[in-house]
Amino acid sequence: MADPVPLGRAGPDVPAYVISVAAQLTGLHPQTLRTYDRLGLVRPGRTVGGGRRYSARDITSLLQVTRLTAEGLGLEGVRRVLELEHEVDALRRQVAQLQGELDAAHAALGATSNLPARVSASQVMLWRRR
């Protein structure tokens, strides 16, 4: 989903929106946003005085919560869906990192000239001591 608000120079995780603006952007009541914060569905940043500041990513999450609840999912189910999506994102990043490491290892092996030639799975080479 595209970011619901223009970011300018601020990144998607910069807590920039006060609760009234977040409520306006999402169509939710500020009290609903407080409830979602209390339930852990969204975790807005805080000012020194304790005021909530929502990022573009928080706004996107709130819109997702709205969509999921409109589809009939309860708040605990929404919390679990969001948790699983975060886990999937983390696993995808880990797979991408490991794939990069594997590609680098293959490239390094390919550049090494003193290794034995590759043997297909149907061929077997036996080495015996004399």
C-alpha cells in the first residue's frame, strides 16, 4: 500500500503527526487511536510531555486495522495479523541477507582455481589411500 501522506524529507518512521491529524487522516476518533495504542495495535512516538506523535507507517497500520475490522476481524485477531506480518517482514529481510551471503560464497568459490571440478549427482568419485 502506498503511503497515505506525502513524506517530503521525513522518512516513514518519523513521528510527525499529532493525534488530531492522525485521526483526520485515518477517519478514526482520537479516543479510538488511544485505545489502539493501549492495545498495542500501533505504537506512536512520544514527545517529552507524553503526547502521541504518529508516523506515516503508523497511519498505514491504522488504515490496515480499519480495513481488517471492517472485514469482521476482532481486535485480538487484528493484533495477531499485524504481529505475523511483522514477523514475515523480518524473515524476508533475513532470507535476503542470507541469499546475499550465499551468492558471495558461490562467487568466491567460482573464483578459486585449485578446487576439484564439480561432479554431478549421478557421478561418484572415490578416493582411496595407498
